[in-house]
Amino acid sequence: MFDRNLIKLTDILKQRQLTAATAESCTGGLLSSRLTDISGSSEFVKLNFVTYAYEAKEEMLYIDKEFLEKYTAVSYECAKAMAEGLHKRTNCDLAICTTGIAGPTGGSKTKPVGLVYVSALYEGKLLVKEFRLPKFLPRKLMKFCFTQKAIDTALELILQ
């Protein structure tokens, strides 16, 4: 399934000869998969990480354990740190990250199922957004919607 914003984003990446990298937690590689579903994606996809565990965020994205313990993985601060760490690790032009709670189990009153933070970093500009989707969505659909929010956020940033 392709959408206009995914096509628009990848067309811009190709036209401007930009590279993109992803670091995903709650989407488990689905964002990377959607980007690489586009023919010619080898022109712009630089490197993608699934950083589901704290250890992966520490090792791959340079996020300190103490930082993660203070803010948790599902936070504005973590999404921001993920984008910054991803850019530092890959030197990509566009960093896109996701962290959230896809459910159907887990979550809490303050961090419910359906909560996602997406971040994008481009030309020194960082955009982090929080979204809350309906908690009753099936996990696969929740993950897809999370990736759509990431694509939309990245496109918004790159068009600024």
C-alpha cells in the first residue's frame, strides 16, 4: 500500500540526492520496509536500525542508560535523542525515528497503548511530535499508523 506522502517524500529524497536513515522501536522495522518498498530506494536509504531494547538504543544511537532510565524509551526526550544519535551514527541527511506503545498489552495511564513519538532531523532542524491513536487498533494496524505519522512528520520537516 502506497500513499501520496510516502511517494512525495521518497521523490524528494531522490531528486535532491539526499540520504535517509531510520531508528525504530515500536514499529520494528516497518518504516524501513515501507521506504525500501519504493523502487530505487537504494539511492536514498543509508542505514536502518531496529532499536527495540534499551541496549540497542545505547549501542547504536549513543543514548546513555541513565538518560533512558530517567525519561524512558517512550518519551519526547528519547525520540529527540534517537534522531540526534542516528544522525551522529550515520551522517544521514534525514533521520526518522519512532518510539511508542503498539499494544494491545502494556501501557499505563500516562503512557497508554497508542502513544507514539516520532522524530525527524534534517539540516539541523529537529521536529518531534506526539500522537495518540485509538488503543483498540490491532497491533499491525497500529504499527502501520505509527509509520504513517513518521512519514508525514519527515515530509513536513523537509518541506519547511
